[in-house]
Amino acid sequence: MSEHNGVIPDIAVDLTGRTAIVTGASRGIGLATARRLAAAGANVVLTARRRESAQEAAAQVDGPGAVVGIGAHVADKDQADACVDETMQRFGRIDILVNNAGTNPAYGPLIAQDHAAFAKTFDVNLWAPIAWTALVMDAWMREHGGSVINTASIGGLGHEPGIGTYNASKAALIYVTKQLALELSPKVRVNCVCPGVVRTRLAEALWKEHEQEVVSLTALERLGEPDDVAAAITFLCSDAASWMTGEALVIDGGQRLGEPGAFREGSWPAR
């Protein structure tokens, strides 16, 4: 267990007066991020496929600013456009976009995937972040600046059996993050986070039946929690990260480092 014993410390961030959209915010990393941004003072728009789900999530978020739930399927351009329009009508600005919505309907070897599952994965995980970024650019950021954060994955930095389609979409999202950081500079910063195995519904297949095995392979000896990632996203949105753009910030408790046991004091051979 790490030094904070599972309790995520607060980060001194002030986003008062800013407005954020968080896609895929009905649960998990998206909901945790909405809570963090709202606590920092931002107005927050949470999206989910169903308006009821978005509104139920918004009811769980507290902060000094306004919190709104809007239904919008991220891969539906018309719904995305309507969400951005409604945000501008309510708040008159969009300073932060968190492209968090993701999906993974494709499992197995790449050459075994049908086109429908492949297309859905890339529509949600890659095309949607580009489309939403274009919309907020036109609505506000091109003239006034802002920050875009994409939720990628450490899967986009390596290879794993069974989830090659998902990981390929996240690898592409990391590339897109860097491309957009150049294209939208200097006014708009674009970064991404690359979580490891986090306790979310999307990642359940990676941890639920063998949590202790995952923990034993993690240097900090615990699964990630949604708030671990949300804290990093909030930092990237803030002025504290004002000279960061095009970065892929890994948040994985040391999972990419490999099995830690042999490196620890007391496990070395006597000399």
C-alpha cells in the first residue's frame, strides 16, 4: 500500500470561472474527474449516452460552480454539437475538454475482429476526441485558448494479448494528442493520461478475478482508483501545468516497470 493508504490527497488547484466538459462522466474516471474539477471551482458539464445517466451523475458532484448533465453519444456528431452549443448557451465559454469516453467491444486477435467492433472502438476512442476537440475549438478555444485532456492507456505504449484493437486505438490517441498539441499551439494545450489497471467497470476483465496478482505486479502494491487518474487530469488542466503540452502522462503505480519483488531490499543475494 502506498503512503496515503488509498486516500487521495487534495491538490491545490483553482479553476474558478472556467467551464469544463467531461465526456463519459457517468462513472469511473469521468465521474471522479468531474468531482475534482467541480471542487476546484469549475463549472462542469458531464456527458453520458443517456441524459438520465448524465443527470444522475451530475447530482453526485458538488462544487461552488454549476454542474450539469447532458446526454450525448460521443461518436454522434449531431449530439456532440448540441452538447457544445448547450454548454456555450449556459456558460458562454469552454476552457477545458476532457475526452474520457471509451469502449472496448473487440477481444481476441486483431485478424479475428469484425469490422463493426473495430469501427466502434475507433469511432469512440479516436474519432470522437478529434471531433469534440474541433467543436470546442470553433466554439471558444481558438480565440480564447484552453486545455484538452485525452484519456489514453498504458496499453497504447506496449502490447498485450486479446486487446490489440483497444490498444491500437489508444496508441493512435497518444499520437493524435501530440499532433494536436502542435496544430493547436500556442493557445491550446493538449495532453493525455495513460492509466494502468484502474478499478473501473471498463477494466474489470483485467483485475476482478485476479486482483491480488495484479497488485503483486504493481510497485505501489495496489490497483489504481479513478481518483488517482482524476487528480492527474485536474493538474494537467490547471495553470500548474501551463508549460506542458503534447505529453502522455503515465499513471500506473509502476505497473509498466515489471515485477518489483526481485528489486526490493531483502530479496537481493548476500554478498
